[in-house]
Amino acid sequence: MKKAKRLLALVLALVFAAAAFTACGNKDDGDEGEVENKNVAAPGGDIAWPEGMDTAARFATQVGGDTLYAVFNGVQNRTTAYFTPAGSSITITSKATTESEKRTEYRVTLWKESYGAREYVTGGTMYFTADGSCYTGTFSGLEPGNRYKLGIAYDGGSYYISGGLTVGGLAQADDLDDDDSAAA
């Protein structure tokens, strides 16, 4: 009976190990193990900071018209305050740099306010290159009237990103509280 239990435990362990290895099958052969078909911002765009924006701040936001501006200097993770899109899409333009030679991208994630908390929007991750050039991308399928926020994250270990981004196509944006800029 003990041999049968041991054999069954071994078979189950092998099945779980095989399942774990096949779950990793959605990764490509890239250095960073990134998911295939990821949403990558395209080169291009332009950022003109509004008058009075503190572009040297560690993290700061400012609203001007239908655009939310955010600057970040030497950060790994931050979130914006909540905003409401004017329509079903928003456009993000970003320009950033990093000291790392291997990790040259960071991600912006989209979060929806839900019953006093936030929930990740499926498909709401966009990758930006941190090489000092502008990149632009769009999140679509948003629900006008709902409130969203962005997470900015860089998986650089001991390295950080510096730069900024704009979020265009907004009807309204909240002021950034100190609690809002905590890691996403």
C-alpha cells in the first residue's frame, strides 16, 4: 500500500511539473522573457510641458486642458491620480531614459476604479522604450464616465527610469495626493 501511495505521489508530482513547464510556453526567447503579442508604443509623438510644471520633481502631475502630464525622476513604480476619459480611448506619449544597458523598456498599466478600489483592465499594459525618444500608444475600449489611473513600472532591479508622459483625451483628472503615487 505504501508503494502504491509513493508511486501515485510521484506520478502527481510529474504531472504538476509538466503543467508548470507548459504554462511557461507563452513566453518568447527574448532576454527579458516578455509575453508575445505585447502592446508596444510606436516611435513618435511630442511632449511640451505646461508652464510651471516641475520637471525636476521625483514624481509630479499636472492637468492642462484635456491632458494629464506626469514627470518621474529616478523611480521604479508610481501611479497617477484617477482621471475620466472624454471618449472610449486615451493616447499616451512618453519620453524616458534609464541607466541600465539591458533593460530598456518600462510598462504603463491601466487600472479602473471599482467600488472604492482599483482593478486591472484586461489588456491594459503598454510597453515604452526608455531611450530618450518619444513613443506613443493608445488604450481603447474605455468606458466614458468611468474613472481610471495609470501605473508606471520599471523592472530594473537597482536601476531607475526618468522622464515623463502625457495622457490625452481626458474629460477630467484628479489632483495627485501623496497616497496616489505609491507603487501600483
